[in-house]
Amino acid sequence: MRDVAVIGAGCTTFGEKWNVSFRNLFVEAGILALEDAGLAGEQIDAMYVGNMSAGRFVEQEHIGALIADYTGLASYHIPSTRVEAACASGGLSFRQAVIAVASGMEDIVVAAGVEKMTDVASGASVDALTGAADREWEGFVGATFPGLYAMIATDYMNRYPLTREQLALVAVKNHYNGARNPIAQFQQEITTETVIRSALVADPLRLFDCSPITDGAAAVVLAPLERAREFTDTPVKVLASAQASDTITLHDRRDISTLDGSVAAGRRAFELAGLSTADIDLVEVHDCFTIAEICAIEDLGFCKKGEAGKLTEEGVTALHGSLPVNTSGGLKACGHPVGATGIKQVYEIVQQLRGEAGRRQIDGARIGMTHNVGGTGATVAVHILGV
Amino acid sequence: MRDVAVIGAGCTTFGEKWNVSFRNLFVEAGILALEDAGLAGEQIDAMYVGNMSAGRFVEQEHIGALIADYTGLASYHIPSTRVEAACASGGLSFRQAVIAVASGMEDIVVAAGVEKMTDVASGASVDALTGAADREWEGFVGATFPGLYAMIATDYMNRYPLTREQLALVAVKNHYNGARNPIAQFQQEITTETVIRSALVADPLRLFDCSPITDGAAAVVLAPLERAREFTDTPVKVLASAQASDTITLHDRRDISTLDGSVAAGRRAFELAGLSTADIDLVEVHDCFTIAEICAIEDLGFCKKGEAGKLTEEGVTALHGSLPVNTSGGLKACGHPVGATGIKQVYEIVQQLRGEAGRRQIDGARIGMTHNVGGTGATVAVHILGV
């Protein structure tokens, strides 16, 4: 297998983009990534696109071909493949691109993600998202994602020391970071009070515990490491790519407040990279809800089960703490266009490792990790990147 | 890159399976493939699932995880990834599995495809299928797939010598083959009259020119060629895997009755395998409509443009002709569960190359090809297999 590097990255601003269509969102991110890599479209050998539910959001499937066409690449007949794993679609798109380059089958490969969640055909965003859970055993009986993660939070808070204030501090921290990220949907700092006084969505989760409905797209360009310096002075090496599955339903889990998929993918990623948690300078975790960030920090092995609330309160995970978590603002403040999130995480790490993260730059960052979750943890993708 | 082989294959019967759910359809095919390879589930390293539109058909996304769970593999946390490219989803699932094994990243990989098109949530099969075309420029103005392929047929018949009878003979041949295939949805032989007197769907295409709405699933197991004989005495080698894109809309094509995606993917496959059309003993092409088989035979290079009608009439493409096309019965008689079709094509070639195709066996078949199309040709996957 060949070593693989990221040679370019681009991302649209995230938000409610009522005046931009699904396909144009993608094109914007693709152009930014190609410009960043100094590449022309015809130099691309293949493309992967992560997308969860364009079929239901905009009544469009066959996303790979659509995107190849609207980026002007159809006439080159390059392979373009959609990958779907609910909210982990972006992470899996990145992983497939890594495999394609590592195999030697392709050289220059774009990994992208896109989701258009506002201005949708049916208006049924929440119901479409429930397609990430088990439709027959969860969706049909009324479970929604806030409800499922509320069950995780309730179980967690009954077993481990996590206060309502500590949970709120996850959102406060991510809004602080988002306010320093020009692509973030929410650019406002908030306080613990903002979270605790916000509307109750699914007890104990309140509005500000939840990531929003978002439109956005992100794209990165991969190449064999040995060719990376043809295109950039700052290649970012892919040190590990890991993926794990778990039961799709929450009720079938061994333990509903430990995501075994995160545990398995995290371990595998560290093993592949020959690294440990102490080597990680920053991590983008899948904080679709505040409780999800708490679980992720623990399940990836950064602290013991039950300690992440205290870590958050102590500022360890803050922008200038010893383990910055979600410097981008995370799903909470950046927004969560589900198919794009996994690629946006890579985009953030690439910016940080290149020293281009502006007001949220982590000094001397050399190794970063991404953690992208589908559903309540039935798919998890973990990547480690380094310079 | 490592050489890759198919070490097992399984397929459900295809048809209107009102009493079988989406997930159980898949499980049935998966078990058949594993039994055929003599493998236990825990020996699998990764899984790819081709599926077009479970989001709209059964309101379920996150198919990879669902399938990993319902095949009992969630506790092993193996990576499971859904791939989508409309009706070419199965072909791309196979290709991703080939890349994963070739890369050295995984050893034993299942490539599968599944679609549940009857007993669906919305009843909107035709509209869901239109998601394979361009929703904004084709679907919203009323184009359906029979309509789009009717335009291809009309253009073709205006420019090349193809009679209504020759077109009908594609369906007659495929029903003849399907009547000899125990998994086929239609097991009845038909005559030219059956086709020509059937209801007009979209002029010139009649009911018997169209593949049906079908439930079904198929799965194959891949391994590195060097390990294949641990599992089977009859490994089938993957000689080439090629994929090409084209414009998603028909009106943007250079020529609407030549599928440039088929031309590009076919050429690339022959180049990769170091073979030519003369080496192919049999081919499964994507006959979603009778006209599609005519175009495919030509676009893959088996004859010049305009000659496939005559070839069909002369029996060249018949079961015991010199170039048997769609020995399985094709999409026309086997049925077309869109995500499963590309894998079913591989299943057919594997059976033929092993000499296990019963009443439709091609004597001495050693090299076979599959040709799987998404939409009106915006994605094409071509594979060459050999023993």
C-alpha cells in the first residue's frame, strides 16, 4: 500500500443557504479544494462524494454522476462514487478515497461531502434524518435523534458524574471556537445560561445541546505521498484510516452510553498509526449533541469513562487547553450538513496542521484526529493526519 | 496491487417478494454467498452494499450499518459501506470491494446489492427511480425512465437499421434465458408477438421492452487471489474493474444513442485486462430496456454501431450463439432490483465460469464480462472475470 497525503482542501460557509442549490453547493467546495491544490479538473482520476439523504431531501439520487457532471468532469468520464453512512457519509467518502490512492489504482482523488437540508422538497428534515436509525424498530415508534441521544444522556448522567452545567460547557466551548471560524453557521459566543435556559427538546437535551439543520459542502484532494510535493509545499499525511460498525439500534447495545464503534475505530486508528492519545494535538469529534462529545472523548481513550465532563469544566478541551476538541466549532457551532461533516473535520485538521487556522490556530499542531459518527454510533470513521 | 478473486456467490430469487423485508432479503443473499465460500461471518473483514434508494422506497438510510447488524456482524465492528450510483450501485459496490482487497487493506470482503421495490412506503417506485436522472432538468418536467430510453430508441431507429421485430427479439431471447434460470422473476418464454402486441409504455417501447419492478438481493465474496484456494477449488479471477461517468442528463450528451460511459468503461476494462472483444465468452449487459441491450453490445465494441439488431436476429447473442448476451435472462427476465443487479450479473458470470449454470450453461466459458449502467448512462461499471 502507498502512503497517502491531502494536497488541497476547501469548504463552503455552512448555514441556511436558501439561495444555493444542492449541486452548486458542491461545485463551490470542489473549486475551492482544486484551487487550493493548484489543480485543474482534468487532472483528477476519481471522485468520492459523501451524502446521506439527497433522495429524500431533494429527490435526487445518483449523486456521484450529478456531481461529476456539474463540476465539468463528465466529459473526462472519471469514476465518481457516492458513499452513504448517514452522518458518517463524509468520513467514509474520505476513507474510500484513501483506499483508492493507497491501492495504486488512482493517483489524484477528490473526497467530498455535501448535504442540502433547508429548502427541501418535503420539509421533512427530521423524518429524513430518522433514516439514520432503524426505521422499523426506532423510527416507526416515534424515536428521533434528539430522543435517542437524550436516552444516552439520561443513562450517562445516572451512572457517571456529569452535571447539567458541564454538559452546557461543551456547547459554550464550541460556540467560542465557532465564533473564530469564518465558515461556521453560528458565530456567536454563548454562556452556560444560554444553554440551560433554552427550550427543552428531549430531556435533558435543550436547543443549545443540539447541532442545527445546515446546508454545506466540503472537499479535499488526495494524492500518493510520494507525489504530494508536486502540488503543495504543505502536504498533510494520512497516518491512519479506521472504520467500525455497531448495532443500528440503541436498544441492542451492550452499553448505550459507550459507543463501541468509537472504541473499536479509535483503537484501530491508533494501532495503524503506531500512536497513542498522548500524540494527538487536537481532535474533531462528532458532537451532534453535547452528550456525544462527552462520550467521544472517553470512547476514543482520551480519559476514563465519566471524566469528560470534569475535563471540559477544567478547560482541557478548550481552544488553548492541553487537548483542544472541536477547534472548528464542531457540529454544534459550525453546523451539521450531515454528508459534509466528515470532510469538514478533515478540512479543519488540514488548516490547523498547515498553521492556517487564524484566530483558532493551535500553536505547533502536528498531529490531528477526526471522529465521524453515523446514527447513534452504528458507523464510526476515525482518521489520524499528520505533518 | 494484489490480484483479486471471487470465492463465493449467492442470490435470492428475484420477484415481487411481498412477504420479505428489505433487510431479510439481504440476509438471505449474504448467507448463500458465505455458505458458497464456506466462510463464517466473523471471517469477513469488510462489506460493501449497493443500494439505490432505500431512503425513498423504505425510508431507511444507513444501509451498511443496518446490514452489518442484521447479518450478525455488528459485534465484530467490521466496516460496512453503502455505495450508490442509481442502477449501477451493485457494480460500484463490487468495484469498491475489488479496490479494498487489491489495496491490501482488507482480505475477505463481501460485495452485495439489495433493493426492495414492492410494498414500499410511498408507492412511488417510478418517482423514486426518477432520482437516477437529473431531478431538476428531467424529473421535474415529467421525464421517466421509459420516456428517456424511448428517446434513445427513437433517435437510434431514425439513424440505424433496427426494426421493431429485432428490438422485440432482445426480449424474446432474454425471456428464453430467464426460463432456464431458477432465480428469474419471469420464467415464461415469449414470442415477438407478445412484445409487439403489449401495451405501449413510451413509444416505441412497449411493456415487454421494459425491465420490471423487482425485489432481490445478491452477494459475492472476494479474497486476494493468492488466498482464494483456501476457500474454493474454483476461484474466479477479477481481470479488470473499470468505471466511467457521463453527463447525468440525456440532452447534454454528444450523441444520445451512444452511451459514451459504456464506451469509456469498456475500453478501459479491455486495456486493464489486456484482452479484446474476441476473448469474451459471454457478457451480461444492462438491458433495463430492449434498446439498452442493443446500444450496450455496440458501445462495448462487440459490433459496429447499427449492427446489433441484425446480430440479435441472426442469433449471435442467443444462448448458444457465438456471443451469448444476458444468459441470466438479463434485467428484462431476471427482474431489476436496481441495487442488486450489478452483483447478480457477477453471480451469473461466476456460475457460468464454474460450469454451474445448469440449463443455460455455455460450454467451455472461461472469460465473462459484466456491464452495469446507472440512469441513462451517467455511471457505467464494467468488469471482466476469468478462470
